[in-house]
Amino acid sequence: MDKRALLPTDYSKNALNAIRYAFELYKDVKCDFYLLNAFHVSGYNLDSMRVPEIGEPLYEAAKKEAEDGMARLMELLDLHPDNEKHTLHTIVTFNSLTEAIRNVIEKKDIDIIIMGTKGVTDAKARVFGTNTVSVMERIKECPVIAVPSDYSVEPPREIVFPTDYKTHFKKREIEYLIEIAKLHGAKINVLHIDRDKDGKLNRMEEENKKLLLDILEGTEYETHFLSSVKVSKGIHLFVESKHCDMIVFMNRKHLFFGSILSNPLVKEIGYDPEVPILELNDN
């Protein structure tokens, strides 16, 4: 079956870069890309009871601006080399981003979301933009890849998967990681950062490690151990030393990174990510 990828856009440079990254990541795969813009109407709050009516001047002006933005984006993308494996679809809708994404996932049976780490309105100092954080926190139906704004459009060759082996793994969670690794002949670096300082695994952790390695069988992988460094520092050092070009983590409430992104991913990774991040969900 064809791959179905959702590409949210606010027409920012970062969103465009994430779209280009998605095209490159799946360049050899038959893929339907859904470009989504969720627009707002000034003076209306999506949480309030007041919703603008179709035909109201403010609504029509906001809708036209969003549709014009999509038309300009499509013109830009037309300059890209054609890939007959790829089909593009556009969706412009009045909604909050997370609700719009939920609707598209349900209606179009989306496999993966690929978006920028920041949008037009996000402060430079922020590691992750508010939209990206809320999508990663709230959307559990499929994995999310967040692409940094200045990341050059290169498919992954060295992937780092940090874990403390404290929870068991499921094959269906890891399948997206395996698929991307196999697609690009990338190596998966399973990185154990030990906060208990001795590096020894207890029986449960050993079992979880064995389960993970069983799931990864058939891929190129390597296991690594880093003694007691702060998780964020350990990941950062490893990414730099191994020239990793993707970080993968599981979004589970009680894990390693804590309840992801409230605000542990930002806190734990702790630096502006220089490489794309693949968030896998325990759905």
C-alpha cells in the first residue's frame, strides 16, 4: 500500500524545509503527501462559542489568505524535480492545528506526520515551537518527525535511539524506525545512558533489551553505553561524535524523558536539535 504522509504548513521557511525533507526521505516510495494549512480568523477563539460564519468578511478574508498561501507553496514545489511516485494533495481548513491533523489522520488513514520544529510566530529562543510541541504531545495515532529549520535535506545514515530499557518494546511501535533505517541503509545506534552509574542491567532491563534486539534483527544496529551523564548531554555528545542524523524516542508517559514534552523533550534534549527527531507513539 502507498505511504500516506501529512505535512502541516504555516507557509514558513521551516515548514518548506520539512516538506523537502519528506520528499527526500520517501523519494523511492510511492507516497501520497497531504499538505495541510489550518487557518484562524482574527477576533475569534476556537475554544469560545463564537465561530465565524462562512460568508462573513473576516472568515472569507482569512480563508482567501490561506488559500493564496497554499497556491504560492504549490508554485514553489512545482520548481522541484518531478517524482512520479509522489502525489500531492492540499487541505486548507478553519481549525486548530491538532484538531485539523486528527481529522486528516482519520479521513485519509495517515501513516506519519512530518513538520518543522518551529513556525512563523515562534521565538528564536524556543527549541520547539508551540505547534510542534502540541502535535507531539497530543497526537498519538501516528509517529511525528520534527525537522529543524536549517537542516540540510539529507536522508539519515546514523540514527540514535536512546533508551534506559525500563519499559518493554512493541514491534508495531518500532516498525517506523526499522522502515526508515532499511530505506536508507542507515545504522540504528541503541544508546543506553545509565543514571544509576554502574551500567549493569537488572533482569527486567535485560529482558527488555533482548526484546528490542530481537525486534531489530535484520537491520544494521549497534548497542552503546554511556555512564552517568545527564541524558541531554549524553545524547548531544553521541550525536556529535557519531555524526548522527536522526534522534528517535518513544513518547510514553512514564519514560526516560518523563512525560514527553511537558516539557521533558525540550528539557532533556536541552539544546536546539540540529537533526530531525522521530517520535514514536505507544498507540
